[in-house]
Amino acid sequence: MKRRLQVILVVFYLFTCQGILAQMGGINWTADGLAYTRFKEGNLIRVDPKTEGETILVKKEQLIPAGASTALSAQSYQFSPDNKKLLLFTNTAKVWRYRTRGDYWVLDLNNNSLRQLGKSLPAQSLMFAKISPDGLQVAYVSEHNIFSEDISSGIIRKLTTDGSRKLINGTFDWVYEEEFGCRDGFRWSSDSRQIAFWQVDATKIRDFYMVNNTDSVYSRVIPVEYPKVGDAPSPVRIGVVSLANGFIRWMKIDGDPQQHYLPRMEWSGPGELIVQQLDRKQQESKLIYCNSNDGSSRTFWAENDEAWVDLNTDDPRGWSWINKGQDFLWVSEKDGYRHVYKISRDGKNVILLTKGNYDIGQIKAVDEANNYLYFTASPANPTQLYLYRVRINNPSKQYKDEAEAVSSLKLKGTHTYAISPNGRIAKHSFSNNNTPSVSEWITLPDNRNVSDAKSIAKTVKTDPNISVEYFQVITEDNIVLDAWMNKPKSFDPAKKYPVVFYVYGEPAATTTDDVYGNHNNFLYDGNMSADGYIQVALDNRGTPSLKGAAWRKSIYRKNGTINIRDMAMGAKRILEKPFIDKDRVAVWGWSGGGASTLHLLFQYPDIFKTGISIAPVTNLLYYDNIYTERYMGLPQENMEDFTRGSAITYAKGLKGNLLLIHGTGDDNVHYSNAEALINELVKNNKQFQVMPYPNRTHSISEGAGTGQHLSGLYSNFLRRNCAPGGK
């Protein structure tokens, strides 16, 4: 529900840092942070960004298994801490969204031996393999259990034995993965003697049954442990297993496991874990130390919010310890903005580092040697993004309090950075609505490009074929909305044109980011600008814009109402422009945007005449508990909010043209959403069109010809019901 299609189809990259497996295609930094590695022509090479010099680290011939004639094709890889072994991930398969299951191989660079791990286990079953800090073992998950394997001898030990589809060790169930980003569910201790891991007990969670009707003459049922809103969470606990004797000690964390979540956990020192606990409503966040020797725990930091407490980071791996582990960095909205705080290990000393009435986006790097914290923000324009930095220690005594812009504020748009672990080198990329992405390598902290000839200043060029207007809309409710408009190529202000609104509207995505390509309709079969369409997007209250916590959290218990009114009132203002044909107004969206499309078409039929809704949640009671309860509360306590926020409630209001599209194999937003809405529309004698895609998931991307068919379906419906061209 929370993902737009662009997000769904984005390749999932893991970053190399302290033994974390790195996906090929990302920047796989070397341990010294001065270079990166990548595959080229089958060889693994080291690249110096300053000189572009390349050094072969591993030849492709070294990656040919015994008896084979071709080298392994690795999706990702990881060097051991001493750089003497290389772990490769191959023959991968999807687990729900990402290719996290497959085969692993280890190349010993000392003796050039290449060996497959887990050979006695089912093929393509290993997940999240990680080399131990001492470089002697590898741990991985297979079929919901954790294993360790001695690299030299190949001896495998099964560290957990009770794993099953619904009792999950070392990884997570569907909803933890989808809503908390949790996938890799175990951590090596620094001495390589213990492994801390999550165990998810989904035995009390009812299965949702999807049905595959096409791959056999008999249907096949596909069960998914899927907790619907209103259902208690899966109990989750943290265990620490000893590699010496296999004994598992469970951490004694206060609170009913069926009323709490444990979304983050890392080692915080020898014999100690740090764990984040959220209550079921996600309104209280606690940080807890656990003693791995006796299982005892103590809370040392907590914060509360009347709406919800956001997670510290989207990445569940790693903890931002600084000052030799005496402090850590924490992101919180407790003062009304998303800020970075430095918190002492005991939780008693809290210092705000990013002072001011603005939100940070993400922490990008910590450079302790030079006393810098790098983060993204955009205090003046939330549709854009820049890199800033502040001092970590003594920020108010020796240095100025305010953040220092690293990005050039003259280059208006979106700046992204991939910064090496020690903050010395970064790849800086820039684009905006009419400027294709350009990149340069820079050094830090001096912020100089390594090659003037290849600097962004020398290579940046605008696209003359794109002319997008960014503006703000003030609704009749006095709400200021960010918006953009993409006019037809041969625009004539004396004519009236059809307008197509692209919407999302929920707390997980924005549509007005000032980045190149964000204004292209990726489903339209043709060129909308050349065909004579005006395209518009706007962001309502409740979207994750960097406009303060009050903006984002105003949607609490009002999803489906306040956000929909903002979009409708924003559209109403835009339609006052004399060159827009009010009889040709279309709206479309995917997932959360599909739900918004239905709301707008049903509740505001005098504004929106045509709608294309893809994979929508039609009834808020049909979605998962973590996402829905975070933003809506518990249906047992405020069912009226769920009724008001569900598009199906307003189905009788349909007057225009509706195309409903959904994959029957959607494990995220279940196809039952479409069937329930179809029944309601039929009951009210509403005519519409529907296209089910058999066995396709939420991305509707599987199967031969699917993409082309979907594009044609979408485009033809739009052209028929919202004809292109000025009149």
C-alpha cells in the first residue's frame, strides 16, 4: 500500500559496511573508504575515484567452480574483515520483494580455493550469509533456521532447530519485512563467539490464502501469514546462541510480546545488545540494553507521541555509535521536526545537533576524525534536497550552531550523495525537473571535485524538451500544497486541455520531488506532452514532505479524509486556470495512490471525471496491522475512522469512468480489495471496467507481455475517456 510503482521496481541495494553484504550495482566501498570495488568483464576490480585507476583483485578464472567452464555470476559479494576471503551470492530467488535467497560461495584468496557453502542443504535456500569478524566461519539462514559453517573444514552446525514457515529464526515474516524493512535477522558478536537473532512466532497469525488458478489444471492455494489491522502482532523475541555449545539465551524484555514490536537490534558492546521496542500503537519507543549473559534488560531512553513515533532509520542494520561507543546518534521528531540528537550511552545527556525549524532527510555519513555529521535537508523548499553538515562534538561552544550547506544552493534541485564510510570520498549526483542526472566524485571535508573536467558544473545540461512548472496552491482551507504542472509540448493558452492528476497521498511517499524523470507517466504508451495532456501532481498533508512533524502527522486517524480533501481542493484551485478543460479531468494512482484515486472519483465526481486505480486498498480493514494501526489507531477503539477512511464507503458516489486494475497474486494489497469493491459497485448499479492480472504481484510485472499489455490498457482507457489535445 505504501509504495508507488517507482519505489516497488527500484533495485534493492545493500551497502558494504562492517561485513554487510553489498549488492552489485551499488557503491561497494573498500575498508579504507578511499576506493570502491566492482565487477568488470568478470573480474572483480578496485577503482580509485581520484585517478580512475583500476586494479584487478579477483580474476574471473578464480570464480570458476571445479568441473564448470564458466565463472560464477554474483548478485552481491562481501570481503572478510581481513580481506583474505570473498563471499559471493549467486543463483538468487525472490522472497516476497527482493532476491534474498540463493547459493553462497567462498573464495579463499590465500590458496585460491572456491567452495560452495551449505552443500548438504537444499539448493537456493541460503539467506543473509555473513563472515564472522575473525574470518573463520560463515553464518546463514536456511528454511527458517540459523546455521554456522567452518570455512576451512566445511563442517556445518545447525544453531536453531525449531524453525518452520511460522516459527521464523534469523529472518522475518511478511509484515516485519514490508513495514519495518527487516530482512536480515541475525548479528555476529564482535568476538565471533555468539550470534544474536530475532525469532518471530507467527503461529497465532491467520493465513491469508491466495489462489493460483493458472499454473495447473487444479488450483493451488498460497498461504501468507498476514496480520490484518486489528489483529495482535506476532510475538517476537531476541535470542543469543553460543557457538561453543549451541545454548540459546532469550532476552527478558518487559512488555507483552503480542502488544509490542522489536524492529531494531544490534550488539552495543561485549555481552550487551541494544534493542528498540515499540508498543502496538507505535506511540512509545523505548531503547533497551540486554545482557546476553543472563538475559536481563533495562530501559534507558524513551519517547512518546500522540500520533506515532517514526523509526530512527529506514535501514535496520547498524547503530550510529560515536566517541568510542560513549554516545550514539538518534533521529527524533520530539521537538516537532525531524532532528538528529547525540545521546550519551546512559541516556542521561541529550544534545540537539541539527538546530532550527527544519527537517533532516537522512543521515548520510559520520566523520569523527573531522568532527562532522553529514545529512540531507532542504529548509527552504521541501521538494528539493541538499547535503548539509554540523559539528558532532561541542557544536555550540567552538563552532556555529547552524548547519553548513555542502551542496551548492545555486544548483536548485535534488542532490544525492554516496559517502564512503570514513567520510573522505563521495559520489555526488544532481538533477532537477529539466536537468538529467549528472555526477561527480568529490573529496571531503574540503568538498572539492577530483576532476574539474568531469565536475557537475562542467557537465550539467538542461533538457530543452521538458518544461515543468513548480508552484504552490493555497486551498480554500488555507492549506499550502506543493505542486507541479507539465504542459503540452505545443501549448496554446487560448485552448483548453485535458488534465491528468497523478496522486499518492499517504504517509510513505511524495509525488512532487524536484528530480529528473519524476514528471514522466511511466505507464502511458506514447508521449503525453506531445499528445496534448497537461500533467499535474501535488502533495497533501500527511505525505512525508520535509515540512515538519505537524504536517506529516495531521493524517493520524484521518487517512482517507484529510488527505483526500487536500488533493481535491488543490485540484479545484488548479482547475480555475482558463486553459484547463473541466470536462476532461482524469486521476490515477497505484497502491495508496489507487486508493486516493477511488476516493477522489467517488467523493468529488464533479471534479474528477475519469479514474484509473491500480492495486488499491479499498477497505482499510483489509490491510496489515503495522502500517494501518500506525496511522489509524486500532479499529476496536475507533472503527468510525476506518469507515470514513475507506474508499468502499463512498462507492455509490461513482459518476465518471473507472478502470480498476489488480493482480490476483498480490501478497501486499490482496485481490480481495478489488472483489469487495466490485460487489459494492454492482450493488449500487455502477458501471465500470476491471482488469485482473492472474498471479501478478503488487508490481504487476510478472509474465510475458504484462508490461506492454498494462501500458496499452491504461493508455487506451485514458484516450477514450479523457481525450487528448487542445480545443
